[in-house]
Amino acid sequence: MTVETTDRTQQIVDDALSRVGDIATLPEVTIKIIQIVEDPKSTARDLHDIIKNDPALSVKVLKVVNSAFYGLPGQIASVDRAIILLGLSAVKNIAIAASIARLFKGGRISQDFSASDLWRHSVGVAVAAHAIAKLSPFPVMADEVFVGGMIHDIGMLVQRQVFAEQFTEVVQRCVDHGVDFLTCEREIIGADHQAFGVGLTTKWKFPRHLRASVGFHHNPEALSAELRNMAMLIRIADVLCCNEKIGFYLTAAGNVITEEMLDTVSVTSEQLEEVRLALPERLEEAEANLGGG
């Protein structure tokens, strides 16, 4: 990619973000949660005080905490207890995932797909990436990876809002001719969903590793070793969900999960097959708990 192309892409992204409407604004509660967890002086009480003032979010957090997803013994009746058992970071990630659900509203994006297909794919990738991370040497990353999976295609929400006709054209061309999705985006819109995703998550002041996984989930090998693992976990989950045709599956349709990719995160193909087989049930539960679509 030449400097001119990079500059032009950045200009297209910047212009789009200046024109985008409500999706460019995260719910206030989400922004506060991110600020609290990024602040080393914050306590569990600070997080609890924010979540308890949003009853709908409190309910969603408790639903996720009490689901088989976490496998905790007994029912957890309070956000306070959830924070003690799971930790600040895990509850933050549940809250972010739950509050992002509202962004995936809307009608059809083409003859074949609707906004709820984008949502279903995002949840599928989140669930799969979380399960793969749990099997890898990086299980501490699992909750962050879940959020990364949820938002990996968030750039498409910008494309849908600012370039609705062009985005539909991209989708239709890929359906009709089986061409590479990212190449098609760059040709028709001028930038791919990774570029719009980085722009949006930078605007939201998301942590660096989340921005990196949004911007490089199709090419994690381009990242530094420090940032690569999360992006690779999401890449593997994305290809898995596209091959299983979960929701909007065009972005990595026909891509292959190689042994080299699995080696990067120290997961075997047998373990990946276990994740694939368990995915439909886990996805159904996550969708029910998080809402959206």
C-alpha cells in the first residue's frame, strides 16, 4: 500500500466518522466503565456504582454471569458479588458487550442479509474466540477477546450508515461472484471495515490491543508480538464462523485456518473441532443473554 493510498484511506475514514450519527457515540455508561477500569486507582465499588444506576445493564450483566458461559456455582444475585467472583475486568467486558448490542439494530443490508446477521456473526466470533482463548496459554485474555470478537466488524456499521448503497453493492458482488470482501470494499468504498473500525474505536478511546484486533483481524501477522495473540484468536474465530455460515459470513468466506495460525496461539486442530461442535449451543445462550439484533 502506497503512502498516497494510506492517506486517501485515512481521509475517507475521517470524513465518514464526521458524518456518522448515533453509532459514533457509545452509551455514556460504557464510556464511564472503560474510564474506570483504565484508571489504576479505581475500585470494584466505583464500577458497581455505575452499573447499578443502569437497571437494564445490571440485569444483562447478572444474566451473563449466571449463564453456563462462566460456570459459577450457584446463582449470583448482585453485581457486587459478580465483581468479587469474576474481577473488575471481566465484569467491565460483559458490560461493554451488553451495551454494544443496541448498535446492531436496523433492517436489511442486502437481499441475503440483515443487521441481525451482523449481530449474530459478531456474537459467534466473540463466543468462539473466548472458547479458543480458554484453551490457549492466554486464558487471562478470554474476556478481552470476547469484547474484541463482539466489535471486530464494527466498522461495517459506519459503512452501512455513511455508504449504504456502496456497502450493499459490495455485499451483492461478493454473493454473486465470490470475490474477496476486503478487496471489494476498498475498490467500491475506498477503505475496508478494518480501517473504519480502527477509526471508530480510536474515537471511543478503546484500549490499544482492542483497537489493534479490530484493525488487523484479517492480517494479525502484521502486528507486533505483543498485540498479535488477541488478533489471531479473533482471526481464527472469524474464519471458523464464516465457514460455518454463522450470521454475516462473507468477510472470511473460503478462508482456511492453517496449522501455523493455530500454532501462534498454541491450540490444536482437535481442540478447535471441540469449539466448533459446542458453538451452536454457546451462541444461542450468548445471544439470549446479550440481546441485540
